[in-house]
Amino acid sequence: MVKSEIYKFAKIKTIFVSLFLVVVTILLTLYVYGGFGYNLNIFSSVISYSEKSGDLITGKEGYQQNKEIALKYTGEVNDLFLKQLHHDVKNSSYVEFVEGKKFYNATYNFFNATFAIDSENYAKKDDIWGNVDGSVWYGFSGDWDAYGNILNNFFLVFSLFIIIIIAPLFAYDRECNMNELLGTAENGGNRLLKYKTRAAFCSLNFLMFIFLIFISIIHFSQYGFDNANVSIQCSLERRFISSTINMNMGQLTLWRLLFGVIGCNMLGFTAILISMLCRTTLASFALTMVITWSLSYPIVQMIPNENIQNILLAVMPINALFATALLLDFPTWYALWGVVIVRFLLSSILFFITIVIWKRNYLNLNKGD
Amino acid sequence: MTLELKNVDKVYDKKVLNNVNCILKNGVYGLLGPNGAGKSTLIRLICYLEAPTSGNVLLDGKPIKELDGRYRSILGYVPQKVGYYPDFTARDFLNYMCIVKGISKKESKETIENVLSQVNLDDTGLTRIKNFSGGMKQRLSIAQAILNNPDILILDEPTSGLDLEERMRFKQFISEYANDKIVVFATHIVSDIEDIGNELIILSNGKVKTQSSPEELLSAVEGKVWDLTCEKEEADILKKKYPTSNIKTKGNVVELRLVTDKQPTANSVLAKANLQDLYLFLLENNEFEI
């Protein structure tokens, strides 16, 4: 039955949409590597930041420069490290980067945080990362930053795919007047709910797995797994510099994957619920899009109250896909695990509501029961 | 096999079914009633698409709610609104329905070819259902209902959209099919079940007006059906006064068939009653019981 449901998805043309998305994802991946080298994050401020200043180096040139500096100073960040860095920068050609004439913004982030060029004094490690529970390891983070960006971009594109394949799950049956027929069939009722849900999540997770494998093979075959131990404070993402979480780029990537997978599955539950309540596929698709995206990270940021922001970030499935944002806005381990637990609880609640709605509304078995 | 509706009530905003009691055994049951009488609700209850507000639907003494999947495995249903996936071919659709109905893959291929041939859709090939005519869609709906060779076949207005020849074929098929099965045939077209209904259940205002064989029912109106010819003006008066089962106008002359206890006019002659006469008579005489 799971197979037949997947076959039904294919018949209602989602297969073509899927293929289209595959192509988009592939092009996006190629674009990242071929067009912009390592400095692409289409959903962050990096592009606009770069565009404002003609002096910024982007793409492969910036990456090479960043790598050159990082390789030279790779090591644990301590006062001695900062003193050496300060001394070298003041007496080398790197100074021109930090004077704003020609620098790669990732490098700039780190340099800028560690010392002021006009000052004779360098900042102490504890002044900057005193709250980090553990050591900060400096090194080249470009490969892992790029992989993180690709994951972010992938999950956002994939969220659209999820909505497209799940929107018709139940709404299409209603649209086609199939509810009564299915409700009177032996495997109708609860079994059908089980099979449909399984079909949706099998397709969702299987395709997500395939895409992730594809992206990972392309990435890691080219750049390997080096520098996974570089601290997130040294990442291209400038806001990580002030994070108090002791985490390295490898761990950050795992968190991004975890958030992405949880987020996609939560989005799946949301889409299933909406699909049950809508009479047409189009309505189901539109409503899921509106509900999920209207409280997405960029919109939530506009809300003045920080507590409300954090609640929405933790609760709205779509925001799990903005993994970087979540890591920045929940900057302690407790908060981070709290968000994961909230997400699992929310998934359970969504699952429970799905069952209730199925029994009460979808099959109309409530009245007088 | 006995399907029993025991003291069944169904209330939405108002009471749609009121203390419905009937017992169905093997044979064709014509469920007759005007629009809004509660036919579709009754059918939804029999199909367990909805639960009764009070009372029970029992199969061989067991509530169908308890039987759940086992009950649905012996059920076939043709809904009033034809359901189908427009991009599927007939075979794709029936294949999907076989899976939903729990028919094994091994059996399904042969079963699908059999039912397609029974409903005369075996040559539709790769044509998608959205390109079928209304009659073809209706026949496909019938095909899906008999895929699992159900012991209980529920048909809600199954002949709508069928042409005359298809109607005849369908009636013949139902007549043969119902040999050892329960077939409930809901309609408001009396001629649909005139020849094939073993029993008629007439619903009016949510109540079972009567359940009996056509012969028994007809005997109750025997001597109450009158044919007469009159002028148009008089016909208008008579139509208002008596239940009218047939009207034929030829210029200013009108041929009327009226159902009433007493002779309506001096020139009216007694006629042989048919089901249409009976149906009208029952609907217009609320107090009348058989």
C-alpha cells in the first residue's frame, strides 16, 4: 500500500516537480562550487554585504586568502596566539585587509574580533571567549562553512518539495470524491492513515537521504574532512564569533543535519494535518506554504519581543531549517537541547492531532458515536 | 447473512433518521424515497461511513463497528458522487482499489480483467479516466464496488449517467449478482428497481414507511388506481386534489392516472397498479400503512 501511495504521488505529476527540484538542487550545488567558490549563502546578508563594498574579495580568491592565513596560524587560540597574530598582522601585508582596503570578510571577522588595528594592545582570549566552556581552535573553516551553506540551501529547497508531495496526500482524495470509497474499503480507515503517512515519510526521508548523500559525495570527494575540529567562533559566519558554545565545525554540521532532518519531518506532519483539513490540493499547498513560511526566521526576526521570537523559532517547523539561525539564537547547550526536545514534543503533539482529526473529521465517525 | 438496522436514529442539526428498523437478507432491496428522505444517510450508516446517533447496525447480530475491517472486506459501495483519480487509467484505478481492498496482487490482475469485462470497459486501454464519458465513469464506479465480490453491495443512485442499454445491462447484472448476496439499491427512480427489487423499503421524512415485496405492496393499492381523460382545466383541479402518477397531454385533452381510494370522476376506469402508483400513493398518504 505504501508503494501504491507513492505511485499515486507520481501519477499526480509530483514526479515532474521532483525532477525539476532535483535539477534545481544540482544547479545550485554547481553554482556554489563553480560560480562563487566558497562564499555563497543566498539566504544571508553575505551577498549584499559583499556587493556594497567593491573592495571585498569573494569566491575563490577570498577562499585562497582565507586558507593561506588560516594554515599559517592553525592552532589553539590563547593569549600567546593572539599576541603573535597581532604582531604579525601589524608588520605584514595582511594589515591592508583589516584596514578595509582589500580583505576577505571571513578573515576580517576573526581579525576584527581579536584586535583593533589602531591599538597597540591585543585582546586577551578570555576577554573575547571567556564564556566558552573549553578551548577555541583556529583554522581553516571554509570547506565546512560551504557545506553548511549548501545544507541550508538544500533544506530550504527541500521544504518546498515536502509541501508539494504531501499537500495532495489527503486533500487529493477529497478533491476526487474518493473519501467514501476509501472509507468503505477493507484497508480504509486507520490502516489507510498509517499507510499514507508511512508513504509520505518514506518518500520524504528517502529522497532527503539520497539528496544529502549526493551533495556530501560531491563536497567531501573534493575537499575531504580536514579541519572539522576548527571552532565555530572562527567560522565564516560572523555572528558565531560571539557564541559561547564550545563546538567545532564538524559538530556544527551534525547539528545542522539534525535540525534539518527534524525540521523536514515536522514540516511533513504540518503538511499532513493541513492536507486533511483542505478540500483541494491547491488549497492544501497554499495554506501549508502560508502557515509555514509566514512565521519563518526572517519574518520572526521582525517581531520586537525576543521571547516571542525565541518561542516561534523553537516551535515553527520551518525554522528548524534555518539551523544556523537557531544555533545563534539559542547559544547555550541547554537551550539547544531544549529546542530539540520541544521539537520532538511538538512532533508528538502534531502526530496526536493528526490521529484525532483523522478520526473526527476525515472519516466523519464522530457524530453520535 | 442478515443485516439489521435496530432503532437507528441519526441527528445532525435536525433528526434525519427516526427510529429506523429493518432486516435485510439475501436479495435486492430497493431503497426508495424522495430527495431529503434520508436515503443517503441510511446508506452511509450501513457502510459505516458514519455512526448512528443511537441504535445499531448489526451483521448477523454483531455491531458492524466491532467487525470493522472484516465488515468492510465484504462490503462494496457505489456512491452517489463518482470518485476517481482523473490521471489514472481504469486498470490503474482498479489496481489501486484492489490494494486498498486488501486483494492480493496474485488475484488482482484476473479480477480486474473480469470486472472490466462485466462493466464493458475492457477496451479502454491507456485512456485516462478524466477522458471517460459520464456513463463510463459510473460503470467504473460499479466495477470498483464488485472487485472484492462483496456479500453486501450498496448502490446509491447507480444508474444516473447510464444510457438505456447500460441500464438494462446493469439491472440484469444486479439481478444475477444478488442471488446469494444483499444488494441495497437506493434510487428515486421507481422503474430502476421495478423488475429486480425483491423488497422495497420506502423512506419518507427519515422514517421507514414500509418494507415489503412489490407484490404485497401492489396488492395494497389494487383498486385505487384510476385512468381518465378530461379537459385541461379539469385536469388541473384533479391534479391538485389527488396523487397523480402519470399525465399525457394531447392538445386540450389530458390523460391522467390518479391514485385514490374513491373513483375520482364518473368517467374514470380502474387500472392495473404499478410501483410508481404505489410509491406516489404512499408518499402522499402519510397515515397510510401497509
